[in-house]
Amino acid sequence: MVFNASRLLGKTVLVTGSSAGIGKATAILFAKAGSNVILLARRAEALAEVKQACIEAHKASNLQEGGQFAAIPFDVSDRVAIGNLFSLIPTSLRNIDILVNNAGFVVGRDSVGDLDEKVVESMFATNVLGLISLTNLFVKDFKTRGTGHIINLGSVAGREPYAGGSIYTATKHAVNAFTASMMRELINTPIRVTEIQPGMVETEFSLVRFKGDADAAKAVYAGMEPLTGEDIAEEIVWAASRPPHVNIAETLIFPVNQASATTFYRAPA
């Protein structure tokens, strides 16, 4: 690893949306770095597979620190569940050091006027309100213990709106504003606040956006090499591994052939 992973030894990390994609890759990389990891996601079976992958990654690292893992089926849009979260976490993992708010999704590319209000409400419930509720819970705990790091997954969509993405970009702009405000509020504490803003990443994200249409999802990345979940996981774990007085406030990550939300190059077929 190119970062100083020794700072992550024995740390306890909670990763939401960790059953696939960026969340899965992040959980496994933290496990490899000697951290304890709490996995949260809705799909219990997939979550169990990620937990096993974390166990194997930690074992392969030959590190003595860390190695405790918990898989908790959880829906971050459920406000009642968030209020009861600490009661679901094993006692030995209650002192969490790092919260990675990764859970989020988008469905469709409908224009305003054709939006499904149930989809709009669901996206805001997960991408924004769930993130805010979890963060609120953890900031209270971090202030009490005098330590902690909040890492929020934003997006280039939180910096630049685009046609066909009104609701997703609105949710990610909200995450960006919330994260930036929180960082300013916490400058008199040791709590760190980071926003990771990926560009085009090939995960299940596009498959969900296109409602299971694999061809449409694949076409998004045709003619270029997009980022992977592992690429973003490295940035998250790198940010978490900085010295305690160093805060990576915001980082934007593109594949080489992308320059903005709507500017990218595709090689001719």
C-alpha cells in the first residue's frame, strides 16, 4: 500500500452501502489495513459474502491488529433503525473511529415533468436524509469521545448539474453543502470531515439507474476505461490514513478520459 496504513491498525470503521461496489471495496481495503469493520447494507446475503472477503483479506495481511467484523442488514432510509443502530453493534465495536457514508443510488434519467415522486422521495431518503441522520448520531458520539472521522461519498454531480440528473444532482449538491457546513462547525474539535467526489465509476450504480438493463448500463462506459470501486476505495482509505492533524476536506477523482460531469472522451469503435 502506498499510504501509511499503520495509522489504521485497530481502528473501527463503519461503512454503509457495503454490499457491493465502492462500499464493498472500501470495507475489504480497511480490513487489509488492519482495521475492524462494521458492514451495513440492505442485502443480507451479499453482506455476508463481503464479511467473508474482509476476513480473508485480513488473514492474508498477517496483521495482529483488527480482524473484527460485523455484518448488519440495515436500511439507512429507516430513521427508526438509525436511532437504534448502536444497540445492533457488538459491544467490542461500539467505539467507532471512522464513518463512511457510502450508501446512495439513482434510478432513471427522467426529466422534470416526468419524475416519479416515489423515486424522488426514496432517493432523498437514502442519499440525503439517511446520511444526515447517521452523521448527526455519530458526531454526538465523536464529540463525547474527542475523536472521529466522517467520510461522505459525494460526486462530481454534487458540483455540476446535468440534464437527466436533476434529482441525483440535487441530492449530491445537498451532501456537498451539508459536508462543507459541518466541517466549518467542527473546526474547534479533533473530528475530521472529508468528501470524496468520484466521476465515472463502473459498479452496480448504472445497472440500478437503468433498472437492470445491462446493455444500457454498459454503454455508459463504452470506449473508455472508467474508475472502479477499488480506485475510490484507495482514496477513501488514503484520506483516513492521514496524520490526525491533516484533513482531506474534498477530493475529486476522474478517470483519465473525463474532465467534468459531461465532458469525456470515447475512443472510436
